[in-house]
Amino acid sequence: MTPAWNVIKYFVMQSAIAVQSPHSALFALLRGRAAALPAPLLLLLAAACSAAFGAAVGSYTGGMQVFYAAVKMPLYFLSTLGISFAALHVLAASRLPAGESLRAASEAVALTAAALGGLAPVVAFVSFSCRRQDQASYAFLILVLTSSVAIGGIAGVARLHARLASPMLTATWVVIYQFTGAQMAWLLKPWVSYTFKADRFLPLKENLHGNFYESIFRVLQNLFS
């Protein structure tokens, strides 16, 4: 068997165990008993839960945007985790081995995604209920999304702090993940389309112009000008 097939087989077997076991991986994650779970299984949980949240986000626009957002949300979480972990490990190498710091970071991201997955029905309900191309409804949806992400983020950071037992490392992770995640979200947009343009998966050529922080600066500049 090829190495790729072995990886696929491992993920399938772990998924079956997670679904069939009375003490499933998701249950262990939510109860704070995920220390023994392998990092690949935590990443699988993060991908599945974040995909559910992405689909709920995309349901505001509807059509293929539901599928697009369901694909991009796991891509966002896992790519941000990969970049952020590399930076975290450089800083934490003297305190934690790579495997332990990866497991802690993966557990934090998986718990964040699980919280968002649990809020996906609420987000989907709000998305379906909002009037299309109505500025007030759109602003309310963005508020709901922001609140959901904040809830998931707080849960993930709290779990990470419990695993790292270091306020400095936890704060460093928050800064690195926030900085990386904001730019990654910019590169993977659109998420929620107010203009209802044709469904787009990833207009990379358009997204490579500017960055998240430049857009924030322009907003503030226009606000106070």
C-alpha cells in the first residue's frame, strides 16, 4: 500500500471509532479529556465541525456559496493552525517538545471548531431569516457571526492555556493566531456576500490586492476623515 492510502485508511478508521464509540472523540474533546487523542483525529474533528459552520455562513448567499464556504472554513482553520504552530514551536521549543505543543494547539483549534459547529444551526437560522440586501439584516448577521467566533475562540484559548500552563505562551499564541488568521480570512474571502454577486470560490487575483490590516486602516481613515 502507498503511504497516501495508509493515511486515508487511518483517518477513516479513526472517524469510525469517533462515531461509534460511546466515549467518542468529540465527547472527549468537549469534556476536556482529549489529551490522549492523536493530533490527526483532532484535526479531523476540526475540519468536520468547521465545515458545518462554513455551510451555515454560506447559507446567507445560498447556492454554491454554501458548498464553497463549507470547503474554505476547514481550509482556513487548518492552514492558520499550520502557520501559527510553526511560529509557536520556535518560541516554545525550550519548554515543550514539538509533539506536545502540536497536540495542545490542535486541541484548542478543534474545540474552537466544535463550538462553532454547535452554533451552526443558530447561524443558519439567522442567515435564512435575514432579508437579502438589507443593510440592517446584514449587520445583524455579521454581529451573530462575530459573537459565534468570539465564543469559540474563548473556549479554544482557555483549553490551550490549561494545556500549556503558561500565560506568556498562551498570549503569544493568541497574537500569532489572530494576526495569521485575519490575513488568511482575507485571502479566502468572500464568506458572506452582501452584494450577491455570482458565486465565487476563491478570487485569488482580487484577494491578493491589499490585506486585512490595510482595509482596517482605510475604514478608520474614512471614518475619521
